[in-house]
Amino acid sequence: MKIMVAVKRVVDYAVKIRIKPDKSGVETQNVKMSMNPFCEIALEEALKIKESGLAKEVVAVTMGPSNCVDTLRTGLAMGADRGIHVEAARDLVPLSVAKVLKKLVEVENPELLILGKQAIDDDCNQTGQMIAALLGWPQGTFASKVVLDKEKQVATVDREVDGGLETLCLDLPAVITTDLRLNQPRYATLPNIMKAKSKPIKKYTPEELNVEIKSDLEVVQVTEPPKRKAGVILSSVDELIDKLKNEAHVI
């Protein structure tokens, strides 16, 4: 079995986000970048499946400018066997990413495609669902547990929903998107970081894959959320009720 994992380069989760002066987007110059945390979980799950003997190869895929290769090398250092980089100069919207992934799936023929449920930069939560629709594959989103049966060629996925847990049985090939509680991603060790430098990375362009990159979305303006007002200490229950009634208008 071959598993393909999509990973994305984003602003590191620990970095304080700054808005560009022209409010056209988020400042990314001279800012620490890293792999999207949900993508790390997806890659970790693929590696665990391989280590259990149910898969022979894990292929990491990323899209974007040339510096996205750094994120791909991180994935290789974690344990992926090889990488694929689709070089694109402009930002990609989820539908464009899904179309590129569809072409790569046709080239690589994986039995399982795993993605993070969303990226922490745009929080779209769309790519996994879109690629499943384009491929006509079953999908298990927000996965908190994944069990594969190689003989029956099915994947059992526990997914988190508002009411608790929902269990799905998916015929392979399938698309799975990962939630936070699925696993704890490993750290790349120094020896593996060195080995990753010699692992192969195949490069494509969208044109080579016959995918037209265009955006149906226009970012009008990006602004910071309003500052929260300082809290006040009330002296009595009557004062609290008065404020809830006359200022907050909730009672």
C-alpha cells in the first residue's frame, strides 16, 4: 500500500500574527514558518501505518514557492520516503490544491490520501472534501482514530462530531482528514534530518499536470479583531442584572 500525505507551509503557530500595513494580508517576511500542525498529525498517522506493516511507502506532497521545500524536508526527516513539490508562485485556494492533488493521485496511484482537516492560516477545512469529490473516493473527515484492514481493503474511521463520535467504514482507496486527538507527532531527530537531505524530491509545475491555477476568491481587506474591553467588578447582584438588562440586552 502507498500512502500520500499533503503538507502545507504556514506561519508557525507560536508566532504573533501581524497584518500588513496595506491590510492586504498577513506579514510573512522574516517570520518563522513551519509545517501546519494538522499536516504533522496526518503525516504521523501515515508513518504509524507504515511501521505497522500495512503500507510500504509514504509520499509527502506540498505546493507553493521554492521555500516550501523546507517543509517537505521536515516531512522527510520525520520519516516520509520521498517528496513531491508542485511549484506555484501564487497563493493556492483549496479548489486549486484539490485539482493538483487529483492529478498527482492519478500519477502515483496511492491507496490512501491523508490530509490535515484544515490549515491554521486560512482555516478553510475544504481541501479534503473537495479532493474526495473530484476523485469519487469515500471520505472520513475529522478522524480521531484510524484502523486499516488490508485484507478487506477497508478503513474504519472514528470521527469527532458535535454529538460525540461517529464511526465510518470506508472502502479503499479513500481520503482521510485528521483531527487533533488522532496522535502526537514525532520530532525529527538529527540523524533523520541529515538523511532527509538525500531523499528524492520530484518537482512538477501546475502546467505539467495540466491544471489551471486561478482564484475565485478576492481578499478585500484583512484586519485585526477588535480589542477586548477591560472587565469590571460589580458590587452586587442587582448591578449585574441591571447591566445584563440595560447594556448587554440579554435578559
